[in-house]
Amino acid sequence: MMVAPESPVRSTCPCCGVGRQMDLHVRDDLICRVEATFDSVPKCASEFVHRAATRLTMSGKSVASCLILALLCLWTLPLQAQEGSVEGDRAALMALYEATDGDNWRDNTNWRSEKPLGEWFGVATDDRHRVTRLYLSHNRLSGTLPRALGNLTNLRWLDLHINQLSGAIPDAFGNLSNLRLLDLHQNRLSGAIPDTLGSLASLEALILHQNRLSGAIPNTLGNLASLQSLGLNQNRLSGSIPDSLGNLVNLEYLDLFENRLSGNIPKSLGNLVNLQVLNFTDNRLSGAIPDTLGKLTNLTYLSLSANLIEGDIPQTLGSLENLDVLELRGNQLTGAIPESLGNLTLLRWLNLSRNHLEGTIPASLASLARLENLYLAGNALCGAIPVGLNRVAAHDLPPDGLGACRAAASMADRAALKALYEATDGDDWANSENWGSDAPLGDWYGVTTDVDGRVTELRLQGNYLNGEIPGEVASLERLRVLVLKKNQLRGTIPDSVGGLANLLWLDLSTNDLEGPVPNSLANLRKLVALFLFDTRLCGMAPERMPGVAAALVDLALPECPSP
């Protein structure tokens, strides 16, 4: 049997570039042995030198085939050693060094040396010499994060904040199953947050703020059951806040400040009973503040400022007994300041400025003994300033007090119109422009107001109103003209309509109204026009309306049947 001569072949480790000499021997027993002798112990495979040979059964194959197999073996072993070993950890660290200009780091002591990894600057290892911590903040790392860092499977702490890192966060970080802290804040990272981070079951802190991250917040982050801190602020994130974040029941810190997030605040966030800080400032969030936030009784800081949030301030926020800061400025909030905010006995900072709040300042706020900052400007507040609030160290209360509460009456007008909208299927009206919005009432379709913003005319004829006239219309105390003819109104005329003392013109004709006309209409002493024809109303005699001009009254109603 032919025996091949020794065929020395030189190769280079694909991980670290260390050269090696491979001697190939073919023997009579058809066994090929590869012996690898390294020029120096390679940093990616320190144990490899203890494996002197790999046996390959040739089964009659040529020396050339054996050579190929030997080369494959030689090149594959260090790659196989990368995951789950000291060799793999060393290779991953070297990949980081090369990818982030390690020669120019502020401190690179012992990096690229043969010393134990635990002696490399910023590296901590366990008793098996596996890397458990990597702390290289403020160290002038410049470049991209290599996928190889995902091979540090014993890593519990990865902190690279305040460097010049760029590019994407590698998907391979999802392999760091023991990771408890991932802090990459204040870099130049871009792209999406990888969905794979949602598999880091041990993660307690995910700090990615002050980067250039974009796209949506992954739903998978709701799987991080151990998470206590989530900082994604000051990025370029868009889309809605995932409802799944309500699963993070151990969360204590949630900061999404200064992104491009939109949509409603999820009600599920009321499940975060351990939350202490919630900051959604400077986004594009809309809708109402969920009542469920009132369940977050450990909250000390709540800021929803500079968004598009509308509706009332929930009374439930008065249950946040540990709250220190409440920031709701720069939204589209309406209604009154809740009296319940006077229950926030630990509150030091309250900012409700630049909204559309109306009514008086609750007297209960004067009982907040620890209040140091109070900002309410840019609203339509009125009435007396509660005694004691002027003692607050920093405030924007006008020195001459607030104006008379005409705005409070305007708020009642707004509520009355909203009641009409809801009672008559307003979403299906022919024209409902601005109804239900925060626009001035005079901009609502069919509404006319006076200089005080009070409703004086309401003309919604032929507008597909479908339902009953609500009694709340009686709150329109300056109303002079009410025209609701040619709709599908049904039921009776509310008795409260007789309280519209300034009403001059009332036209409810051509509707499905029925029953007796309320006797209270006789109280409308200023009324000069009344139209109730083409309905099923009954019982009103013209002589009972002495103030109505004869030419402008058209009742012609039958008598009501006897009870």
C-alpha cells in the first residue's frame, strides 16, 4: 500500500489571525492524523493546543481528500469553540476590540494579551473564567457592535454607555440569556430595536436612551417578566405604545420621553403596580388619560406633557398617594381641575399649564403643604384663587387674580352640546364638523356664540339627528334660537326647555316627537316664534302663549287623549 510523504501545510485561524503549522501523515492503517502546532497560543482557542490530533478514517480516500478534510477540521474547531467557552469569550472580546477601534480606546489595558480575561480592562469573569461583566463606558469606543458579542452566553452585565457606537443593535444579543443589564445609552445607534431582546428572560434593566433608534417598540418587550427599568427616551421611535408593556409587573421605571410615539396610552399600564416613574413627555400621544393610571399608587413621577392628550383629568389621579411630580402641560385637556388632586399630600410640583381647562381652582389644592411649584397659566380658569396658594414658592398665578367665571358657564354650554350630540347619534349626522372637539363652540357646525363664547343660536335643521332631545339643552341659558326641524327626533319635548328664558325662536317641526307639549313652554316670555307642526305632539293651545306673535306661531295641535 502506498504511503504518502509528509505534507506540511500552513494555515491561519479565521477568528484571530494566528498562524499554525499543520502536518499531515497518512499511514498504513488508513488513519489520517492532523497535528496542529501554533506559533503562539491563539486567543480564540487556548484549549485547542491540548487536542494534539483529530482522527479521520479515510476508507480508501486519496491523500488530497484527507488534506481537504484536515483543513476543514483545522478551520472549524476554533469556530466551534466560540460559543459557550473561554475561547469563545476571548474571540467575542477581540471582535469588539477590532470593530470599535480598540487601539484608540481611552483604556485598553491587557486587551489582546495572553493574560486571563478577568485582567482585561472593564472585564469581569466567574470562577470558570467566563466573562460575566463588560463595562466600557466613557471609553471612546467608535464603530459598530459585532454579532460575536452574542456568544458571551454567561454575560450578566453589558454596559457600553457614552461612547461613539453606531449602526444597529445586533439580533444576536437575544442569545445573551443570562443578561441582567443592557446599557447602551448616549451613543449613535440606529435602526430598530431587535425583537430578539424580548427573549432575555433575566433582563432587569434595558437602557437605550439618547440614540437614534427608530421604528416601533417591539411587542416582544412585554415578555421581559424580570424587567425593572426601561429607558427608551430621546430616540426616534414611532408607532403606538405596545399594550404588552402592561405585562411588566416588576417595572419601576418607564421612560419614553422625546420620541415620535402616537396613539392612545394603553389602559394595561394600570397593571404596573410597582412603577415609580412614568415619563411620556414630548411625543404625539392622543386620546384620554386612562383612569387605570390611578392604580399606580407607588408612582412618584408622572409626566405626559407636550402631547395631544384630550378629555378630562381623571379623578383617579387623586389616588396616587406617593406622587411628587405631576406634569400634564401642553396638551388639549378640558373640563375642571379635579378636586381629588388635593389628596396628593406629597406633591411638590404641579404643572397643568397650556391646556383648555375651565372652571375654578379647587380649594383643596391649598391644602398641599409640600407644594413648591404650581403652573396653571394658559387655561380658561376663573374665580377666586384659593387662600394659601400664593404662598407656593414658584407659581404663575396672576397677581390681580383670575377673571369672573364666564368660562365656567361656557363649559356648561359645551357639556350641553355634547349631550345633544350623544343623544341624537351625532356620528351619523350629515354635518358634525368640530363637534366634540376642543375648538371654540362658535366653530362647531350650526352653533353661534357671543363675545363670551356662550351659545346663542343652534341651527341643525335637516341634519339627520336621530334620538331624543336631552334635558341638558336647558343649560344653554343664553340660547335665543333653537331650530331642529326636519330630523328624526322622537320622544317628548323635555320639560326643562321651558327654562330657556332668553329663547326667541323654537322650531321642532317635521319630527317624530309625540306626547303632550310641556306646560313649561308657557314660561318662555320672550318667545316670538314657535313651530311644532308635522309631529305627533298634542295639547298646546295658542292662547297659552301670549307672547308669541300670531303670524309666527303654527301649532294646530290636537288635544291629548284623556288619561
